[in-house]
Amino acid sequence: MKRDVLSMDLPELTAAVKEMGQPAYRAGQIFSWLHKSGAADFDEMTNLPKTLRETLHDNFVIFGCAIEKKLISEYDETVKYLFRLHDSEFIESVLMKYKYGWSVCVSSQVGCRMGCRFCASTMNGVVRNLAASEILSQVYAIQRDNGIRVSHIVMMGMGEPFDNFDNAMRFLELITDENGQNLSMRHISLSTCGVVPGIYKLAEKNLQLTLSVSLHAPDNALRSSMMPVNKKWPVEELIKACRDYTAATSRRISFEYALVSGVNDTPECAQKLAALLKGMLCHVNLIPVNEVDGTGMKKSAPENVKRFESYLAGKGFAVTVRRTLGSDINAACGQLRRTRINP
Ligand code: SAH
């Protein structure tokens, strides 16, 4: 069995390199090739002796993402990638251009098992977790393909990061490593559908990233009808975990709320939401739902979005309406799938 070298941190790589009878400094060189230069093959590591490169080939594998398909939005230059993994599974990632730089939305699983009714990623369940290397290589492949450096990352693609907690954490550790991309933790957002134990485990790590929580409804009856995860961790437990998270980390939580016409966009929902989040260190991000075939969910009308936003703003909340990028290529929130026939 060849080892997944791109998922190793520097101490693990150093131990492995020593086992091969090599000096420890080789590990630093290899790590830098992999994570700073984004090398996809050992043959690119030109300052290593050829015999060592052969040993690396024999012992290690670099899990990459092969570009199967690429779609460019005509509206906003957003690029959606369909990647093929080493076992021929497929995932999608999205490159977005902002005033402040390039941002990539990465997937954390092949599919998803959370079952949110409005989301395409979960329609065929989960196949497997992604290794840290496979989350990283989405970023590295996109950087290589465009000759750019990505400055921001959102873990908001396919999958539930807290359902793949350890690999998600290793990804964060590696992408922020000063010997690699050295990305700022403050430029990373991680989104969860509300896996409460994951929120507590993340709080213990006390990271500077932004935690986003997909709330989408202010009470249990409505939330459970939209998100099965709510039956396991109901609204009151979720909000308590969020309050505990902000107390432990002093970080503001971003609540995502997808507005579905006639379902959760009423004035009554806005009032309940304001009461639920009262006094919290938070930000509310409203997303007019992206319509996904088969879900029957329709976008809220612009005037209802405005009404919802104004109500929350009037109650003193920091509230924004998310700009939708890449909707013409099914690259917007909740539109990513693990198929080759999309859109
Ligand atoms: N599993 C994580 C991250 C992936 S989804 C989570 O649930 O948070 C990223 C965001 O897109 C979540 O807030 C999710 O609820 C939202 N989303 C899913 N489907 C959507 C849709 N059709 N329209 C708008 N947002 C959607």
C-alpha cells in the first residue's frame, strides 16, 4: 500500500523519510514541493536525486484531482470544475473572483448523507469521505489550471465537513502551514448543517476561521421538515452550541438562511429568527434559494427578501443577502453534484 503523502504533516513526513534511510531535511524539501509549489508528480522535484524520486514513487502516492470538465459562467466568470479522483469518483469545486482575490469552494465528501431537502449534493447519498489530500488538491489543481494563487477558501461544497472531521481539520492545518500555502485562517470559512458535536470539537481548537451554520428555519417543526439533521440536534441544542462556540472563541458565527418562497420567508419567520438569535455575536447571510430540480422549492420574491432583510436589520442584526455566483452553470450553493452530466 502506497501512503497518501499529500495528507501528511511535516512531522509525519519526516518520520517516513527517515524510515527510508534519508536525511530529515529531505522531508522539508518534499513538503515544500507538494504544498508550496503544488507539484503533482515526484519528477517535478528537481532538487532531489533521481534515486530518491524513484523511492518516493514506490512508497507514496500523490492524490490529485483530474479535470474532467470545466464550465465558465457567462455572468460572472465563476468557474466550476468537475474533478475525477483516483478511484474514478467525481466531485465538484468552484472558483470565484472577488475584489479581494480568488476564492475556492471545496468539497469535503463524495456526495453527502445529511439529506437537506433543498440541496442537490445529497440527492444520491454519500459515497465516501475525502482525504485531506483530496480537499487540498482541489485548490492546487485550480491554482495550476489558472496560474493564480487562491487567497480565500470556503468549505461549502459537497459534503458535511463535520461528518469528515479529522480530514477536514488536517486540510485546515496543511493549507495554513507556513511551509506550504500559508493561507490565513481568517480567510477560511467552514459551513456545517448543524452537527453539534463538531461545533464543540472545533471550539476546542480555537481557530480564527469563520464558522457558518446553515440554519434556514427558526423553529423545530419547520427546520426538521427542511433538514433531517434537525431531528438529531434540534434548534435549541444547535443555538446553545453556537452561543458556547462564540463564548469560547470570541468569533462571530455566520448563520446561513436560504429563503424559500412561502416556506420560511414570512414576517413571522423573521420575528422568530430575531428572537432566537437575540443578543448573539453573529451575522445573518440570506440566500434566495437556488432552485434545484426535484426539490419543488422556489426562490423568494425580491420584495420578500428585502422585507426579511429589513426586519432583521431593524432589530440590530448584521445581515447581508448573498450574491449568487455561477447559477447559469449550476455552480451556486446547493447545486453541486457528483455526476458527470451536470448541468
Ligand atoms: N454541509 C455543509 C456545507 C455545504 S452546503 C452545510 O450544510 O452547511 C453550503 C451552503 O449552501 C449551506 O448553507 C447549505 O444549506 C446551502 N444550500 C444548499 N442547497 C442550497 C440551495 N438550493 N440554495 C441555497 N443554498 C443552499
